[in-house]
Amino acid sequence: MAVRRPLNMAWKSVLLCLVAVTAFAAWSWANDEEAVPTRITAERLRYDHHKHQIEFIGNVHVDRPNFQLRSERLLIFLRTLPREDRPEDVSVEQDMEAQVDIDKMIALGKVFLKHEERIGHGDMATYWVDQGVLRLEGNAIVEGGGTKLEGNVITLNVQEKEVDVQGRKDRRVEGVFMLPREQGEQ
């Protein structure tokens, strides 16, 4: 016989995860540890406790200071933290929050990311939280600071500050860079 959790405990889990989705903004190459307000809207939300997954469906908007995400769907994959990685001084009310962390997030369909002056587009974006790696796939474009990169897959390693751009068979990688003029060049 399955044990059912009280509805309010399940919603506490969902609300915790909604706040935690702010980790997706880390693609900005910033190490901002401070909590900031985050607003997520969608036409529908599904939470599956057994799959450890939250799904926002339909016209998804994630807004926080200096960061925006737009997509058709957003999937958040959760994991349970090992006991040794959980904070020790946690109240009963906070216990569920202390047990759950985000493994990865996937935005699907007409993905648009903006952080300050950097913009990214693609058909799909995947962010692995622990590795600090963001991958844009399908007609991927990243622009900012006078630089524009286009390819089929663009992988940004946030922690190492590395970029890898892959083309397609029918289209090569393209990069546009703003470089200083050579002396005497007009």
C-alpha cells in the first residue's frame, strides 16, 4: 500500500524547487551566491514526486534581476542530497528543502536567454548545475559585447569560461568579433 504525503508537504517541495530554478541564471558566468527574487510563469505546471521532476509547460517565462528565460517548456530534474551534504541546523519545516537539490534543467522550444547584455537563442538549452555547463542546441546563437557565435551546438562551461561551437554538415560555425583596428588602418 502506497503511503501518501500530505498535500501541503508536496507543495512545499514544489515551491522549494521553483525558487531553486534560479540556478539556471548561472550561465551568465557570475558567481552570485545571494538569493534574488525569481518569477516563473507558464500555462501549466506538473510535479512528479516519483520522477523527481518539475515541468513548466506553455509560454514559460523566468524573470529575475538581470536575467530572462523564455521557452515553450522547462524541465527541472531534482536529486536527493546525501545526508552528509545537508545542513545540520535545519528545522522540521525546512527539512524537505534541505534534502532536495537541482541536478539539471532543460528548456525546450524557441529558447531565449538574456543576462545583462548577453543573449542566447536555440531550440533547446540544457544546464548541468554541478558542472556549470550550459549547452544550446539547434540553430544556436550567443551574442554579447560585439561578439556573435552561431552553430548547431554551443557549449558554455561557466566555471572554466570555455566555449565550444559545433557546426552542421550543411553549415559551418560562424563567429563575428569586434577587434581593435590596426595602427594606420582606416
